[in-house]
Amino acid sequence: LKLQFLYFIDMTKHLLVLGGTGLVGSNVCRVAVEKGWKVTSLTRRGKPDEHSDAFSLMDAVDWRAGDASNARLVLMLVKEVAPDAIVHCIGVLFDCKSMLVGMNKVVSGCQSVPDPSKGTYENIIKNTAMSAFHAIALLNKNELPFIFVSVVEAGWAVGDNGCLARGVRKVVPPFLGQYLTAKEDVEAAMLYGKGVPEICKRRGNAARPVVIRPSLVVSDDRPRCVTSTLAKVASLTPFSDPPLHASTLALAVLKAACDSNVAGVYRNKDIHKLAKEF
């Protein structure tokens, strides 16, 4: 009876995951389900297919199909499910303009290829995140946690990893620069209100913004993944953080969702601390 009671209490937590079929999103969904949370996930195709990292969660998550860059759709979904926290895990390494779009079938956790016309970094990353961030303000969701999974490189432009990293940020390939700009724009909106519509500003910053900046993420389930290999190579650079395990990142996200004192930017060291505290 005691275990059943605890399970019932945990189930009162409801997490909305934007992008739950990739490496990061599927691990966030999995860990949340294991902890007894109710999970709703919005993805382009709805339920994951057999190639997705989230396939084992087929019946454990409330999967919704839709375009997260559609602000009205996200607004109505947030209103309907009334989540205790929203986490943004949508991302793509190579967008439709990068000339490397086919590589996503190798590096993507869900083997997804972006739409040839709408699959830009701005639309996939920035617009989807802003849809949720604006929805929180428009619905007056007081202090609702909005957790954005960014990347450690998003801090390079401001010297977060030292002067060398700042210099590298200026000379990265154009497609990577556009990828980082999309991440940086979301962070700027969340943390400083940059680019946020006036109607949302007038409602006040209802969200509790949490920016997670992990290094490249690895998983035991996908040891040969190109992303995992790149993470190990990147860890050899003097200003890069070591690879971060997907389960550790997921635990940190849930801690951020629960703890009202968690806000602002969190890098690898902080992410490990949050995960241990959960």
C-alpha cells in the first residue's frame, strides 16, 4: 500500500517533452516514466517507429503528432495538458541548407531527416522553443519551468569557455554558426527577454528559465553512434567539456523541473550536481 501511495504521488507530476524521440528526448521521457511521472511528448510523427531510441516507450508516453513551430498548436497543447514543466529537446545537427542533411540518418537518435523546405535551424530549434516559451507567458503559467537543452558551444560567443573558445566561435563553418545562433537566440530570449513579443512581455516572464548546456551526449545503447565518437574526439580539445551521459542529463532535467531554486545556465559540472541531487 505504501508503494502504491508513493507511485500515486509521483504520478501527479506531468512533464511535457517537445521532441521525445531523439537521444536526449527519449532518455528524458524514459527516466521520467521510471520515476512515475506522467509524460506527454510532441513530435513531428507522433508515436516513435522501431528505429527510434524511444520505441520502447511506445505505450508509456502520451505521444502527440504535430509541428512544434506552430505557436497556436503548442499554446493549445500546453493549455490542454497543463504540465508541471516543459522541456525542449528538439534539435538537428545538419539542417536542410547545410548540404549534409543526409547525415542525420546516421547521427540522429530517431534517424529523422528535416523537411526540405522548413527544416532550418531557425525553425527546428528557435521557433519551436519560442512557441512553448510564449505559450507559458500567454497562459499566465506562473513560474512554470521551461527547460531548454542547449549546447556547451552556445557559451563560446561570450567567452564561457575562455578566449580560445570565443575565437573559435568566430570561425566555425557557416552551417555550425547558424546552428549555434539558433541556440543563442533562444537563450537570449529566455534569460534576457531579447526578441520576445511585447504581448508576452506585458504578461511578465511567467516561465522559470533553465538553460542546460551539455557537451556532446553519449549513451550506452548507442556506443557506435557518430555523435558518441565525436564526443570522445571533442573531449580532447582544451576548452571542451567531457562527454555527458544521456541518463545524467535526463536526471538533471527532472531535478530542474522539481526544484524552484534551479534557474539560469547549467554546464556539465552543474548538470552532474543536479543529477546527483535528484
